[in-house]
Amino acid sequence: MADFEVFWFDRCREYPCDYRLVKKLGFLGKRLRQWNKSTFCDHNLKLIDIYNAITTLEDLSEVCPLFVSEKSKLQGLNFEL
């Protein structure tokens, strides 16, 4: 949290009072999105990985019956969506 406090107090001193808050919130929003991606990963990439895994298992199921472990993995992947 200290990083965001420094960022909050260090930014936008050059803007007038009311506009300063708007600018600070805008800068803080960008910084939070960057922090979120670096800390928790990019969710779009995770969704793409899940879709690819589902597609692979579904394609496999058209060729031959799935094992129990593959069926449970497919159910788990569908649940994550």
C-alpha cells in the first residue's frame, strides 16, 4: 500500500484543486490496473488457455472416449469459465 500512498501524494501538484483529484484518480486507476496485471496475471490470457484446453479435450472426445480424469478436467475447466 505504501507505493500507492507515495504515488498519491507525489502526483498532480501542478493541477488546480478540483481538477487535481480527477487527475489523481485517473493516474491511480492506471497504476492499479498495472499492479493488478503484474500481481494476479492477465485474465484474458488465462481465459484463452482455458478455452484452448477445453477445445483440445472436446476434439479428443470426438476421436475416442475420454478417460475419467480427462472428463473431470473438462468439467473443472467449464466450471472455471
